[in-house]
Amino acid sequence: MAEPHTTRRPRSMARMLRSALILLGVLSVALSAFGAAFLFHNAFSEQVDRDLARTAAAVAAGYESSGTPAPEDLARYDLGSLRLTLIAPDGAVLFDSLTDDPAALPNHLDRPEVQQALAGGAGQSVRHSETAGMETHYYALLLADGTVLRLADETSNVWSSYNRVLPLLLLACLLIVILGAVLAAVITRRLVRPVTRMAEHLDTIEADVPYEELIPLAHTVQSDRKLREDNETMRREFTANVSHELKTPLTSISGYAELIENGMAKPEDIPAFGHRIHKEAKRMISLVSDILQLSELDGMSKGNAAQNPPDFAPVDLAALTKEVAGAMTMNARKAYVTLQYHAAPAAVQGSRDLLTELLTNLCDNAIRYNRPGGHVELSCGTGPDGCPFLCVEDNGIGIPQDAQDRVFERFYRVDKSRSKATGGTGLGLAIVKHIAALHGARIELKSTVGTGTTVRVSFPRE
Ligand code: ADP
């Protein structure tokens, strides 16, 4: 069982969408409001400067047209909010429309626009006003007599333009918050509805994926379901097979025992009946131990033992081959089969017990599915590709082509009666396949009916 994940409360999609929408709305409104105010203010400033220059030129023309201009003449010009100043070349103020006593004003020679005018004929500048939120635009013009005529206009500065849009901005933000919440709720509902529908119809999940981004999820769900169904089918078939396999010997044991119990067996038959009971019980024992072995192997591969095997150590395949050949000699002899081995030095990282089981099962089959006078050869070594291998070759009955893939399935037998008669459980090759997988080994089966079978297990290169 996998470790349960620590449960974390899932985030709300509606809340995330709402925040994103609101952030986007507020940002775009603020940026466009500030951008518009800035552009507008720039255009407005340019306009003010242009107007000042034009008015200054007109005033200068009027003033100079009198021939002998006197500063006091400037009082004639009513320029509204514009301030008109006349400055002597030394900076002294000769006239100022805001005061009757221009001499009291400070020297204006340091003013940038005055300096520009003295140097180049005209000058302009913008300065902060003393009044908050205002700025003053100046335009200065050098007159023919060397004095400088200056016009000033006080306008609101860019910050006060912003201040003016601020309430509107706040109102827009409020609207965006409300709109964002409503939109987020609507969008979430529309986004989620197809997903919910998809989750309700898991059978067709891959065909009905509503968004392409969900294809991997649908794929995982589909394959997970398929795997689960396959596992379930396999488990059911296995249970049915096991029950069936156990029932047959039990029925015969029960039958013979009943005959003896009822006194229906003749005394001379009793040893034969005892022998049958013993044989069937032995069959059951080997079946149960094969099942136990398979379930143990299942547990190992589930626990990812292939990557981190618990008791893997270097195994000398040559020694193992000799040992198995020695142990199987009696069986071979009983079946009138000659058994030989050819053990070249080879070693793998693995479980000695499991590899012994693997080779014993293959050798056992080679003897059992053989003919009197047949021949079995066990061999091991290192292949031309550098991979260590174990090989069992026989010249027995062979396996038909169409059954060659299936013989590794649990309980699959080509010839059921022969398998049973020779003490087979139908699980031997399934166990072989499992052990090979645990060692990362690959199995090659070559067989021709009537000629014989070769099974070769190649291990990964060390
Ligand atoms: P069993 O216990 O029946 O031998 P196995 O899983 O070992 O089960 O083998 C499955 C089937 O494959 C056997 O029933 C037999 O028909 C066939 N088989 C296995 N090995 C050989 C072989 N060396 N020659 C011919 N047939 C074989």
C-alpha cells in the first residue's frame, strides 16, 4: 500500500480567477488612467507654451511699435491671468503686472528663461508654483532695446491631473472588483461543468475530454482503470483456477477415503488407494507451495525489489548449473533421459535460491516433456553480447508455435493430462518469468514440435 498523501485543502479556482481578473482590471485601468493623464498633461503643457510664445510676440510687437517704449506702457495690456514682466539686461525688474513696485522684486538675471532669452533671443522654462498642485510656465523674449519681456502662466501640474482622476479611478476599481467576482463565478462554473461531466462518465473519459490540457489526466485515469480491471480479471481467474486445481485432487482424496471408511475397499486395494491419496496430497502440496512462491514473488516486485533487491549477492552461475544438474540426475534417469551440463564461468548479481528455482523448473520441464531416450543439456556462460546466460535445451516433444507465448501464463498448459500426470502445476514457467523479471533478465524460447525446446535466460551485463 502506498503511503497516504498528507491531505492539503485544494485551492478555490473561483477565488484564484477572481484575484487574477481583479488584478488585471485594476492594473489596466490604473495604467491607462495614469498614461492618459500624463499624455493629456504633456499636450496641455505644449499648448500653454505655444500660447505664451504667441502672446509674448504680440505684446512685444505692440510695445515696440510706439518707437520709444516705456515700461509703464505695458500696464495697458490686460492679459487676464497671465503675468507680464519686463526685465532689464542686468536683471532688474522694470515692470511687473502683479505689483506696482517692481523695484522691490528680486533680481531676475538667474532665471533660466531670462538667461536663454539674453543669450539666444527667446527662452522658456517651467517651475513649481508655491501653490500646491500648480506649476508656472514662463516664456521670455529679448526686445530690440536689450530688455527681456516675460510672460508667465500658472497651470495645474501633472499630479493634480492625477488627483482629479483618482475618484474616478477608485470607482472603476470598485466596479472591477464586483465585475471580477461575478465573472470569476460565471467562468468557473462554465469551466468546471464539463470537467464534472467528464468525471461522471469515466468509461468514455478519453473520448470526451473537454480541454486539451486535460488529455494527460484523462489518459492516466483511463489506463489506471484498465489496469485495475485487468488486475481484477486476473485475480478472479486466478482464484477460479486455484479452486479448480485444488478441487480435483481433493475430490479424489475424499472418494478413496470414503471407500476405505465405508469398508467398501477390499483389503488388497487399500495400499493402492493409500498410494493414490498420497499422490494427490503431494500434488496439492506442490500446488500450494507454487502458489505461495508466486505470491511471494508478486510481493517482491510490488515492493520494487527489482530496483532494490533485499538479498541480492553475486551468484556463480557455473556452480549453480552443476548443482541443479546433480540434483536432477535422478529425475532424468527415472524418465530415461540423459542429462548433461556445460558450465562456462559466469556470474550475476541476484538471489541464489531464486535462480536455483528458475533453473530447476526449466530442467524439470525439459525432462518431463521429453521422450524416453531423450536428451537434456543445461549450460551457462557469457554470450557474445557480454551478457551472462542460463540455457536449457531438450530434444523433447516441443511446444506448438501458437502456444509459445502463452506457456508463461499461470495455469496454461499445452497438454493438460501430460502436465498433471508428470506432477505439473501449470505454474512453473510463470514462476520462471517472475524470477527472470526480478533479475532484469530476458527469456528467449525456441521450440519446434517433435524436435525440442530451448529456453535461454540472458541477464543484464554486469
Ligand atoms: P507445468 O507445471 O504444467 O509443467 P509450466 O508452467 O512449467 O507448467 O509449463 C507450462 C506448459 O508449457 C506445460 O504444461 C507444457 O505444456 C509446456 N512446456 C513447458 N516446458 C516445456 C518443454 N521443455 N517442452 C515442451 N513443452 C513444455
